[in-house]
Amino acid sequence: MEPVRIGIIGGSGLYEMKELTERREIAVDTPFGPPSDSLVTGRIAGRKVAFLARHGRGHRIIPSEINFRANIYAMKMLGVERILSASAVGSLKEELAPLDIVLPDQFVDRTRGRASTFFGNGLAAHINFADPVCPELLELVHRAALEAGLRAVKGGTYLCMEGPAFSTRAESNLYRSWGMDVIGMTNLQEAKLAREAEICYVTLALVTDYDCWHEAHETVTVEMIVRNLEQNARNAQAIIARTVALLPEERACRCGQALAHAIITDRSRVPDETRRKLAHIVGRYLE
């Protein structure tokens, strides 16, 4: 089967890519269980891609229930080298208005107890995560957004909270005092696991509303948020399709060598079961 080098993960409001041709559904089973949904492969701008709905089609999986390891591992099994992610977020800054697009280059983790690593069970590795987003991919997505005539802010910090409830007003104001830009519930784990899997990662943080800190928060309605989700989904599809067309065949970043100096465990001590389980992640380093 032809390898799929480009992965797309859609969040709230983005459950499919209309630009996808030659569609084929693939049910992938991983050592970590099933991903959120079947992966849909096809072509965009002639390039082979795989799409996954993060919350499952029909939006049936809350953030705390997402099997992030299975989602990223499934992409790796298909041969994915780059992931373009989209997610709905709240704005923590006045100047980041609903329908704006933020391309975060940093994350802060406020989740609790989520599986955020493939390692353990006899294999220790410590990746460099100082810059969690692929710089090459970030530049291309920003360029694609500008070419599509959309406002996209390059850089910023995404605070990843637990959910599914939104923040209290006190929490929202605390995060603002920290200088956070947007708040969401999903992208930290994806970014960390993608780096461990040596996959380039970037996210389009699609602003649906101001978080509850804003004095106009009480005027926000469900209907308004749904409208923003729908428009954001259209914008994200346009940017992702344009980015896919812009991607060079070969990667020039260092994401593909993230594990080269990260594995600490004596290779002879790695349990056979762990070797088998992580074959797609570390196989070439344990030969």
C-alpha cells in the first residue's frame, strides 16, 4: 500500500475534508487500542493524505476520553510524517477575536492524568520539547492562510485544560495573567506524542469565542458558537488544502530525528513486549 505521508486531525466542527478525493476508509487497530474513528485516506492536490476526526464523527468523545496514543500511532502506522491539526479554542486576549486563527508555537499543560507518552514499561526516552511545533510546517501553514486571504497569527501559547467543563472566571483571569493566548482541551498530548513519533506537528487554533473573562461573555449564545464553528471549519479546510499543495516532498526540519539521542535505556534491557508494541516508533533505534 502506498504510504500516507500527510495526516490531518480535525477537531470540533471539522469532521471531514470536503476536498478529499479517492476516499477510502481504513479501520486501524493499534497496540494502544482503536483511534477515535476510522481513518479516511484520499488525495488533496494530488497528495495522499489521511484524515481523522479527533472526537469521532458525530462528536461523541470528550477531550479526556480521547485515545491520543492510538490516534498518533495509527498515523505512524500509515507512514505519516506530518500532521496538520485543527481545533476550536477560546481567546484569552482582546485582540484575538472570534474567527481569528492562531498558530501556536508553545503549549502549557493543565490536564490531569492523561497518557502523554509512548514510553515506559522498560523503555525510557526523553525528547526535546522546548519548541513543540515544527518550524517548517508553521511557516507553510501561515503562508497558506495569507494566500487564502485569512487572518492568521503566527506564534502564541495554547493552554491545554482538562475539561469538559470550561474554565471558571478566576481560572480564565489567572491564565490571562500568565500571558496565555488561547485555551483548548486537546492539542498538548497530540504535539508531545507526535514529537515522540518523529512526526512534524502544527495546529490551527480556531477562535470561536472569548473565554469567560470577557465582559461580553454573557452575550455569547450556543447558536453564535455553532456559526463560528462552521465558518472556522471552512477556513481550516481552505488553509489545510493549500498547505498540502505547498508541502515539499522531503522534510528539512529535525522532527524526524527526535529520538536519535533521546533513548536512555540499555538496548539489551528493553523487554520484548515493549519492542513489539513500539515497533513503529522505535524499531529502527533498537535493531
